[in-house]
Amino acid sequence: MAEVVTDLTVREIERAVTTVLGRSVRLQDETDIARDLSVDSLALMNIVMELEDRFDISIPLDRLADIQTIGDLSALITELRA
């Protein structure tokens, strides 16, 4: 069941990133947000705001420092939704 939730979360992250970046992206758990997606801090904040709206959660800014990959972000969202 956790894998299904993670897959759905990654798909929603993919939609949010596509919306913010204005280009289609395919994400996997291993995708490095800064390196692979060329996301700067402003784009990351816009992605975070989009995800907060989509999941109706608040992502603490201090937790973002630990986020490097899409898998990390997905795990954080899953944790915050629990």
C-alpha cells in the first residue's frame, strides 16, 4: 500500500513541477531536484506552494534543507499527511 501512495504522490509532484517549470517532466524517486531539474530556490518555493495547495498541508521550510531527491520530497509529504 505504501508503494501505491508513493507512486500517487510522485505523480502529483510531477504535475506540480510541470506547472511551475512550464515544461513536461518525468520524475522518479532518484531524480535530484536541483541537478536533474535545474530548479533554483525560487522555483522550489513555487513548487512547495503548489504541493501545499494540492495536498492541503504545510511544509516547514526547515525540513526543505534535507530534501534532495523526489523520493525525499515524496516521503516528507507522506509523513506530513499522516
